[in-house]
Amino acid sequence: MSLPQVTIREANENDLTQLCDLLHILFSIEADFKSDFAKQEKGLKLLLRSPTSCILVAESGKNTVGMCTGQLLVSTAEGGFSVLVEDVVVHPHKQHMGIGTLLLKGMEQFAQKYGATRSQLLADTNNTKALDFYNARNWNKTQLVCLSKKH
């Protein structure tokens, strides 16, 4: 299947509604999160204002068909920056067309821009489609386990 005309660009405030719609799709398949438009909009606005984060949008025509967020972290293990990649989602009708790969490549460029030596991400353990996608793109499983605590 050929790749549709897709543009990867940095998000802006005009994208918020469509990005929240994509997050709704993502959070509907992730056991640890619930979709809440107000919370997702607030989080996206924080990312847009942060000089150490990036929101990438995949556009096909006038439609937002995918997104990916990333944030710089300081890694003591690396002695420098790493990028925490989150919210990788492509609209179900546009999957298997290379859009997710383009988004991850865009995030790699963000990482390189800041000299990050590693990228990391979390994926739902039951989301085998996502795990297979990352594995096919040379993302490696680690021995780390994510823990969470609400404040």
C-alpha cells in the first residue's frame, strides 16, 4: 500500500481539538488511562509551551491523522538528555501506511537536535499491535517496569 500525501509538522494551538480526538482513540485501548478532553487539552497546552517538548502532527489534506509527543529528560545513566516518547497514535483508518514510522523519525530528529543519546517509551502490555510496531522499528524491550503513583 502506498503512503498517502502526509506532512509531519510541529503542532500548534489550532490542532488541540483534533489532537484530543486522537488521544481519545489512544486512551480507549490503554488500560491505565481514561479519556478526558479537558485534561488532555491542558496537558497538550503545557507541552506546547515547554521549550523541552515536542508535539508532532501527521496531516493528510486538512485532516490530522496522527500524532506523537516527546519530552527531554536528563538521564544520569546516559550522562545527558534522553527523550520520553509518548502518545504515538495514528487514526485507525490510516494505520499500516507508514505514518507512525514518519512520526517516530520526526521524534528522532527532535532527539538529535538536542543531543539526546536515547529515546524511551511506554506501551500497554496488552497492546500487541503497538509492541509489534515498535519491535519492527528496532525498539528494544528493557528489564525496567513502569510504576505509577497518583498525587
